[in-house]
Amino acid sequence: MPCIVCDETSEAVVWKENGYEGRLCPCGTVYTSPEAAPGIIDPRLDNHSDIFYSRYALTKARWVQRIRQSGRLLEIGCGQGHFLRAAKSLGYSVAGVEPHPERARRIQDQLGIEVRCSLLEDLEWQNASFDVVYHCDLLSHFPKPVQALRKMSSLLAPDGILACEAGTLGAIHPLWYRWIGQLGFPQHRWLYSPKSLRRLFADAGMQILQMQHFGLAPAVVLHRLFVMASGLVRRIHRNSVSQERQGAAGTTVNRDVQGTADAFYDVVDQFLRYRIGAMAPRLGPATWWIAARRAVEVS
């Protein structure tokens, strides 16, 4: 299986997970090998917590507004509708595309927003002319990301912009992967470097207007500490309370405590990702807010 960005193959394995190898290509992309068999990856599944989408939805919508103040906005993969709700509150005319039928129906019923239940690859939208097409953290999931970007570009008005969030976890030291623990293979097919991410947009005929960097090193360190603390708590609990004495009531309490801890972790993680990450040095993994438009052809 070759790299999706430069079509080269590599023998440099930097990570193994779920029976797949992450191979580092010379362009900086880490790609999964072998290719996942048809039906293995369900595009309707999402491993991010709800807080990942809701906590800074309005902040992201305001960032988009600084680039394109108003107009028609389409979100690809709109999930529970947090970003669409935020964009609508800023005055955009919004619509969404969501492959999960229940989520698509819930957004339409509760928010009164048009949502088409479809994969991007299967989407048919006649006379589409959106001022903004937005998506969050999808470029690592598309089987053919260049074609996906071209499809999103085709939904834009002539002067429309594509706005998205995309991570760069390629071309970094493998120690970061051990600290992260799980990279999400094979759902995450491609881990880009900043260089290969720019090349991906160029190959899709897109000109990047703006890239805003958020360093993930503080969030990764938090994740590592949280995993270590959780393991320690579980070991202490197993040593101090027998399963028979704990009973169903104790199990319920433990689930509540774990749920509270997980929610607190998610809130702190988002703060480190976007508030502290905006000031973090360009070291290790990162996420980017990207704005692009169709490249101008020179005759």
C-alpha cells in the first residue's frame, strides 16, 4: 500500500496497532499498512467525546467568521450539530451532511437545520454554492482525501472558502506515539506532517490562505498522566476492596466517579489543546485550523 500523498512506499515502521503498521513515508506522512478490508471501517463511528465538539464550537465558528463574515455554510460530518448551532447563532444560513441517520434526524428535528444523510463520497447536491464548507478532523479518515477535498471544493461558490481542522502526527518522534497510546488504526488511515498536509491541498487544487497552529504536547502530557493515575487508582481499588464486598452498589458508584473524572479530563484536555496549545512551540503533534480556496489558474 503506497502513501496517499506522494504515492511512495516505505519499510520504516514507526507504530503497530490492531494488526496494522504505521509506515513513515519520506514526505512525512505515516500511512497504515495493509489497507483495511472493505467493511472494516464504519464511517459513522466517532471516538471523540461530545465535549471535543461542543466546548469550542463557538470559538471555531468565530474564527471562520473572521475569514468569511456571513453567507451559506455547510458542515461535512456534522455529528450532534454543535458547530452548526454555533454558526447559526452568528448569522450563517447553515446545512449539514451526516452519515449517521439518527444524528441527522435529531439535528433536523431539534434545531430545524437541513441535514442530508450521506457519505461525502455519495453526496449529490444540485446547484450547490456555499460560501463556507467546514469539517473537523476528517482528512485522516477519508480513503481518498484528495478526492474528498475536490468534492468539498465543488460545493463552494466561486469565492467560497473551505475551513477545517486537521492534525499533524506524521514526521514526529515515535516516543510521542507511545505517550498517546492509541492512534486509532485503521480508522485513522493517514497521519500527516505539515509539509504533506500542504501538498495534499495543492494536489486537490486548493490554495491555503491561513493555517493556525495548536501544539498538542501539553494535552499529550496530560493524557499520559491521566492514564498513569487511572491505572494506579484501579490497582489500589483492587487491592483494598474485594469484588464480593463491592457489590452492585459499589460498581455504580465507581462508574459515576469514573464518568465525572472522564468529563473533567475532557474539559482540561480541550483547554490545553486550544488555549495553551495556541501558545505552545511547534514541537511534536499538533492540530491546525486551515482556511483554503480554489487555486487561481494562471493562463
